[in-house]
Amino acid sequence: MENLERILSEHPFFSGLDKGFLELACGCARNARFESGAYIAHEGEAADQFYLLREGRVALQITAPGRGAATFLTLGPGDVFGVNWLVPPYRWTYDARTLDVTRAIAMDGKCLRNKCEADHHMGYDIMKRLMPIVIDRLHTTRLQFLDLYNADV
Amino acid sequence: MVPRIAHVRRRRHDAPDAWTLELDMADGAHVDYAPGQFNMLTAFGVGEAAISMSGDPATGPLIHTIRAVGPVSRALTELKPGEPIGVRGPFGVGWPMAAAEGKDVVLVAGGLGMAPLRPALYRLLGERSRYGKVTLLFGSRRPEDIVFRHEVENWRGRFDIDVDVTVDHAGADWRGHVGIVTTLIARLDLDPAKTIAMVCGPEVMMRFVSMALCDRGIAEESVWLSMERNMKCAIGHCGHCQLGPTFICRDGPVFTYRRLKPLLGVKEL
Ligand SMILES: Cc1cc2nc3c(=O)[nH]c(=O)nc-3n(C[C@H](O)[C@H](O)[C@H](O)COP(=O)(O)OP(=O)(O)OC[C@H]3O[C@@H](n4cnc5c(N)ncnc54)[C@H](O)[C@@H]3O)c2cc1C
Ligand code: FES
């Protein structure tokens, strides 16, 4: 457990988190490893895990009829994904597929939700770490869909 | 200033809508220029457009990479080997190569913005020991739009430069990064105090790239951008390219973000 706590504290998402909160969060965490090309999540499934990437890369994809799977974002070490654990109906809205052998910390979303609910100070701290990521993703998605490099822009 | 005549030596298709022309000056002269400078190219009977040099200033012939967006650029990209073309230039102030000496250099290119940065990259690689760490971050629309693709692959294979490419849209078979180029800046391992950045791409992209670089601690005067505004005379006379108190043609097209920041919101003139 101590090893996991150290790994957690060294991940950018949790770095600087209060020691007590870290211990609580650690109770919801486990190490996960995926082969290259593995699906970590499928669109529509229950989002009961939240991932903190440590090694490898993950492509977030949406499949469109007749066009196959389109990747809209790739993530690497230090990134997180799967914030759907926080927002009802707790469902994945994309597929997550590894591009390399990938190591991550998988956080049990329900466990983390319960702990955030029980301790609002911890909940608020985690929320402050999540919000910038969500806002940044929203902003970069806007730019992506402006189609900046297109000749008409 | 009357255009000099050149002839197209070679023409290469570089991206779905972009072609690279290699030119020979009719009088056989070598054209000296600095990375980041541009020429006014004439498609005879159609008109003139500002186009950056995209070749190696130290060795190669005059090279321009042109995207067909309107009448002049389309006519230029349709020129065949042997056909004449008008050349006025070189114009403008290029990339801050002297200021970059001894520093780490981050080049951030968006789409065809790679063309004006390419001469700077040739200079950096040609005089490699004068500079610290060199990094190229390159964003394109889709994998098939990556301009100078083979060359980018060669640069990726070198040990003396870090290259990261990202695209905005990709199928599942693309194994590289997907996401706008600012996402690569967030992951950069850099020493902001000794880094100088050179950025070229669409204006919106340059605005957000500059902000992202400054958020990483790089000073506004160490971030350099190359601006594109409509040009006519290219020598500071006609006022066509005026942006606030500056003339892009004469004072630029390369400026610091510190200088451009208050002007970047100004709409096309
Ligand atoms: C300093 C400088 C360096 C330049 N370097 C290059 C270069 O290396 N390669 C290159 O291809 N172009 C370059 N340009 C841009 C080029 O000069 C313009 O695209 C020019 O307007 C083309 O003329 P045109 O008559 O073909 O199109 P226009 O008739 O002027 O424009 C046709 C349409 O395309 C749009 N448009 C114009 N320029 C662009 C653009 N750059 N991107 C997207 N849409 C545009 C216009 O708004 C218009 O709707 C540079 C411009 C400057 C100022
Ligand atoms: S193009 Fe005439 S002043 Fe710049």
C-alpha cells in the first residue's frame, strides 16, 4: 500500500495533495497494466473507473458509421481520463484504447465519490484538480473543431 | 521595384493543396536571404503574393512552398518546370537566429506555418553546436496534410532534435498524437529562462500557442511569431499590411509576442 501511496503522490494529478486525503484516495486505487491495442473502456459502459496514466499512451476514440473509429485525443504519462465517474449517469462517452503497453493507476469511481461525499474538503480539493482538466479539454476541443489549418479559416 | 525573372526548376506536391517550387534566377544569381524572410512572387497576368522562403538559405536554390487559396497562389502552384515567375525580394526581418545562439530553441509550426520555419530549422541543424536543445512541435489538420512529411520523418530519426507531431483529426490507424498543438507544449520538458520560441501558423493558433508558452514560464519577448497580412508594396509604402503602428512587411513579418499581443485581436485589414 505504501508503494501505491508514493506512486499516487508522485502523479501530477495528486501531487501536493494533503497526506490524509492521499491515504483516503489510496484506498480506492489499484495498479493497472494494459497490452498495446487493448480497450480500457467502451462507449456506453458504466464509468466506474478513473485512470491516472503513468506509462504508455491512450487514444480516445468515437466510432462514426461508415467512417470507423476516429481518434480525437491522445494522452500520455501524467494525464488522466475518465472523469465521467463524477457526473451522473456515470457512463463512458468514448472508447479508450491503448497505443502502447500502458501502466496506470485505476481509481474506483464509486469509492472515490463516496469519500468525496463524506469529506467535502477532500471532495473540493479533488474538484479543483479536475476542473482545470475538464475546462482545458473543452477549450482545446473548440480549437480542434474550428479546423484552424483549413484554408477557409 | 520591378520583379526579377526566375524559372521553375522543379515542382513538388507537398500536401493536398500545397506545392513546393524550386526556382532558378534567369541571371544565374544566388539569392541571399535570412530564415523567415519572404519574396513577392508574380504569376504573370494574374498578380503578386507574399511567399516565404522555405528552403535552406546556406546551400540550396530559392524554394517556396505555396498553398492554393486564391487566384495568385493557385496560378503560382500551377506553374510547370521551365515556366517564368517574377521575384521581388527578399523582404522583411526574419527569425532571431543570433538571439537564439546558446539557447534552447522550440519551433512550433501549424500547418503550412512549417514553410517559413524550415529555413530556421536548416540553420539550427546546420550550425547545431551554436544552439542548445532544439525541439520541433508540429500540428496539422490530418495525417495526410503534414507538409514535408518525409523530411519530418527524417528529423524525427535524428538524435540532435526532438520532434513531436500532432494532428487534429485522425482515423484509428494513426499512431501519433491527436489534439491541438498546445497539448504538446504542456508536456514539454523545458528550461523557460534559456528557451526561445519561434511560432508560425494561423493567427488563432499562434495566439493560443504563445499563451501556452508563456504559461510555461517563457518570457513574452522570447516568443517570436511570423505574421501574415495582405501585402502590396512590401516596402512600407502602401500601408496595406499596417497593424497598429507597425508595418508587417518592413518591421516583420517576425515579431515578439510582447509586441504583437495588443495587436493580435485586430481584424484583417
Ligand atoms: C510575410 C508573408 C509570408 C507568407 N508566406 C506564405 C507561404 O510561404 N506560403 C503560402 O502559401 N502563403 C504565404 N503567405 C500568404 C499569401 O501571401 C496569401 O495567401 C495570399 O493572399 C495569396 O494570394 P491569393 O491571391 O492567392 O489569394 P487571395 O485572393 O488573397 O485570397 C483568397 C482567399 O483565401 C483567403 N486567404 C488568403 N491567405 C490565406 C492564408 N494564408 N490562409 C488561409 N486563407 C487565406 C483569403 O481570405 C481569401 O478568402 C504569406 C503571407 C505573408 C504576408
Ligand atoms: S505591404 Fe505596403 S506597407 Fe506593407
